[in-house]
Amino acid sequence: MKPFTDEDVEIYIQSKVERRHYLVSKAVEEVQKIIQQLTAEISYKAVRFQAISNSGIHNENIKDQPALLAKWSAMLRRKRPFHPSIQVLAPSQFLITVPLRGLTGYRECQVRHWRYYTVHGAKLLSSVRDPEELHQWLEVEQFSKSLQQWHEEDVNIEGDLVPAKVLIVFRELVEKSIVSCNLSSKVTVLESFSSVVRVAVETSESQVEVELVPAVEIPTCWPEKARWPRCLKRWPSQEKVQCIKSLGFDLLARSNYHWQLCFSRAEHILMEGLDEDGGCRRKCFRVMRQMKEDVWCAGNKPVITAYHLQTVLFWTCEKYPRTKDWRCFPEAFLRLVQKLHKCVSQHFLKHYFLKNTNLLKYANTSDLDLVASKLAVFLENPVFCLD
């Protein structure tokens, strides 16, 4: 391998990384403003949905829990600007969660019965398949308090809250609210082969595709299936682990029958505390993300997203927990790229909190192989693209 110089890195950061940060931050601000207006209108029309401004610490479901609010406020104080509902997967691809109202006091329960129904409620001869590790069933009785609207047939079948039905209701509200908010020139609902709701949002610089995802925010417990941290791991610290697990998780409506577990608050806190020891982890991540977008996996719908890179970073931080492992940028960066290359080549990247979940399971293998080949070229001759 040929080492690259500190000067190469600084030129790349100033010419590419900082420019990307400016453009993405501007796009996030514009999209957030538009989607806030849209979801506020949806919330006005339907009590089960909240505006995105109510995500996280502002969620109406926890307004009567002052101890929890105080704890969250303390943890997020002095942190970088963070909107808990927005994930930037790529510069033109966002995922925005829309918090649901009226489901509080969540508790886990054992699956008690097989499901024999379609998402429209018709009977099936054989049962619906069990969820994978990243997903679960959700019964309205798992909440100690629930609005009556969550018991109605438009979202509920035999006591189950069915994501596909929630998404049908939500899509209709999105379409109506675009019109009533006079947003037709800025927001367009995209066609989809599945039940997910995607919209195209026009910003001053470009068009951004946004997946709008109804989410049950569960700030009061950590899921049993997320057996984390693993034994005898030095990263993150035990204090950080307890902080992270106290933030809970979310359940997202992104499929027909099963709700997807999401750990965005936990991941945010992990990213925030990366370099408390003066290391270069975040710098490595930012440069790797830029190289991914410029060279290794460009495009509006990349097979490898910023979320995949973040997961690679977490696994590498866990494997190399010592401060000295992150003092030399060239060594640390190449180690990170080598880990990414291994995962992409093997078509296998474990979810950080759910180790039996492969985040690349449904990715296009040809696209992955192309990315792997580009990573191999870079590792043979690690130079930064300044064009």
C-alpha cells in the first residue's frame, strides 16, 4: 500500500467533505421545513399521527414523564444539532420517521398464536411466516394505554396492529395533506411496489427522495432480542452502554405484517461520543462516506448507504477500542476501508445491535461486487479523488 499524506487528507476534506456537509445540511433544513408542515396537517386531520417536530424528547406520549424528559435533556445537551426523525442515507435519499400518538406503556410479550389472515383481513389456510430478528409482531394489548382509534379495523386485525394497514391510512393522509397545504409544487407521492410511502421533495438545489415511516417510539425499555453489549467488550464504556439502553428503541411500519426495530437514538449517542479520547474516528467516517459517494458507490439509490458505513464504523470501534488505535489517520482509515471491503465482498454485514441480522441480505449482489472491486482498487493504491 502507498501511504497518503496528511496534506492529501486535509485538501480532500476542505474541497469535498466540507462542501458536502454544507449542501446536505441545507437540504435537511429545507426538507424538514416542508415535511413538518405536511405532518402537522396530517396530525390535524388524524389524531393517531404526530408532526415530526414531536419526535424524541418532544413526543406527546412522554409529556407526563418528567424524569424521562429530564434525563433525555441532560444527555442531548451540548450535542451537535440533531433531528431524531431524519436519517440521511445519501445526499438525495432521506428516511423520516413520523411519530404515532396514543400508544404508551409498552411491554414485551410472547407470541401467543399463529396468524391466518391477509393484510386486508381475509382468512388464509396456512399461517403467515414468523418475523426475522429485525422485525416483530405488535399487538395493541402490549400497551397499557391506547387510543380507541388503534382498535379500529382500518389498522387492527384480531388485536394486531398491521403495518400495511397503517401505511394505507397514512398514504391517503399524505396525498390529501399535500393538496390542503398547497404543497403540490414541492412534494409528489411516488409510485411503489410495496406498501411504503415515498415522496419526492423539491429543494433549492435538487430533488430529494424521502421515505416517510410511521413509528412507535418506545423510550422506556430495551428489546430483549437486542442482546447487547456482547461479553468482555471494552467499547463503548459501561457508563455509555447504560445511557444508550435507557433511550429505548422504535418500531417502524415498513413492511406488511411486521414492525421493524430501530435504534436511531442509541446510534446517535454512539456517534456523538466517538472521539472523547481525541481520536480520529469521526474524521475517518466522514472521509469514507465522501469516498463512497464520489467513487465507490455513487448514485441516488446506492446499494451501500451511510447507515451501512456507520455500522462498519461501530464494529471497527468495538474491535479496536484503544485510544492508540485511532491516533494515526492513515492506519485507522485503511483499517476501516478493509473492514468495509470484507463485508461487501462477503455480502454480509451484521446489524450492530442484532447480530443475527445481515443488513446486506436483500442487496443486489452484482452491485455489491462492483463496489467490492472499486474498494479493492483503492486499497491497492489509496489516493483521494479531487476531480
